[in-house]
Amino acid sequence: MVNREKMEDYFYLGLFLIAMLFALISVFGLYSAINRLIANWFTYRYQPIFDALFSLAILAISIYLIRERLIKK
């Protein structure tokens, strides 16, 4: 049988995983909304440039966070 402290750990881990899932869904929605915003604000000729710059910025931030939080542990 699992003791009380172990059950609390599982409960908080489950809450953390659910919160991370919601955050991931929110990030995809935000990314999609920003892409639509770029499409509305800029003419079709300049959209690929701004899409590329935005994607590059997201990639740079992601690499930085992965390096800082995951690799250094």
C-alpha cells in the first residue's frame, strides 16, 4: 500500500502535469494568434519575412530556456 506522503507527491505531480498541458495548449494558441495578427497587419509580400523572424525568436527563446533549465540540472 502507498503511504500518505507518496499519494500527495503523486497528486501534486498530476496537478503539475495538467497545468503544463494547459500551458502547452495556450502557447500553441498564442503562436497561431500572432501568426494571424502578422497576416492582418502586413501585406502579403512581407508576411514570410515577419513569420520567419517570429519563428526564429521563438526558437531562440526555446533553446535558451532548454539550456538554462534542463541541461544545467
